[in-house]
Amino acid sequence: MYKSQILKSVFNGVGLEAHQFLISSLPESKIDPKLEIRHDLGKANELLDKAGWLRGGDGIRAKDGKPLKIKLTAQSETAFKRTAEIVQAQLKAVGMDVEIVIFDSTTVVDQLKKGLHQLAVRHYDWNNADILDWFYSAKNIPYPNSSGWQDEKSQELHDIAMQQSKTPEERVVNFRKYHENLVGNFLFAPIHEPVQNYAFNKTLLDVPEKLRGTQLVQATVVDIKVVG
């Protein structure tokens, strides 16, 4: 999807385009650039054609007489709704008929827990790589691993990163491998990473020249439910 369009239209150009799951200040986010998830309309059309989803006269794809119709769940806040609308238009460009379903935040969580969603615009506020465990560990199905992702190799890399890292440096390496595995399986479409602004009065507050560590941020993604 055109993340630049969402960055400009929804977030007024503030923040960064996201191409993987973790915030860019984390060393675990520095994955192989070839694995980063980027917009490729031609490739999307090619994959759908090969999978047997062919366009009809109305531009919507179908397979075995069944149209490619998908529900996109989003929260009622403006940023979520606007993001969903742009995603809807961009998916229509590849032949998907997308219906946006808007709920309050509590109902969205309830939908995710019950597995009633297909696609969902989601966000997280977290400042370390453990967020991958939260969203994608098999032990967290049906929620917060609402994608339902469970894979032997992924879980092996998860366990190594979470339980067998002996030093901070080893942890970074292990989490990077786990992160690459998840990105490579296209479990989500990363969209936006905001920036943090800090204001202070130097007469009242002494701030180190370089702020240490990562800061709490919100990242926005489209969560894809794995079926089959």
C-alpha cells in the first residue's frame, strides 16, 4: 500500500513510513532490506492472478464464482477510520471489494478475541522487541495473537530469542532473526511510525545530551488473519 499517502493525508506528514514491525530506533528492527514490506502493485496483481483470483467486468476479482470480498475492522477514532478508507481504496486497485467495519476500541478487542475479523487496522505502544512475543507467539492465540499465527520455525526462533539469549547483544541477534521470520511470512502490513517530541525548560530540567534508550511510540499496522 502507498504508505506515503497515509503519512501525508492522515498524519500530516509527521512520522515515518513503516516497512517492518518494530520501531526504527530498535536495533532488532534492522532486518535484511530485501525482506521489508513495500508497495508493489504489479507483484500483488501477479500473485493474485497466479492464485486464480481473476478480475471480473466490475474490476473485482473472483475465484470459483466467489468474489474477493473482505471486511476491514477499524476503531472509531479519526486516524483509524481515515487509514482504513485509504487502505480500502488501495486494495480496490488490486481487485478486492473491502467493507469497512467501525467499532469502538472495546468492541474491536472483543472481535479480535473471538476471531471475527479478517483484516484489522491496529496499533501498539511498546518500546522493545518483546512486542513480537505479544502479537505472534502461539501461546497467545486467540488474543493478542489474533492473526492465529502458529508455525514451528517461528516458535523455535521465538523461544531462542525470549529464553536463550545470554547477553544483550545476543538478544538483539536472536530477535532480529525472529523478526525477519515474521516479516517474511507477511503477517501484517506495516503502515506508520510516529515521532516523539520533547519540550522542556532548561532552567527547570536538565536533560542529557543524548536521550538513552527507545521511547514509547505508537505503530500502526494492518493485521492479517491467517486462515488454513
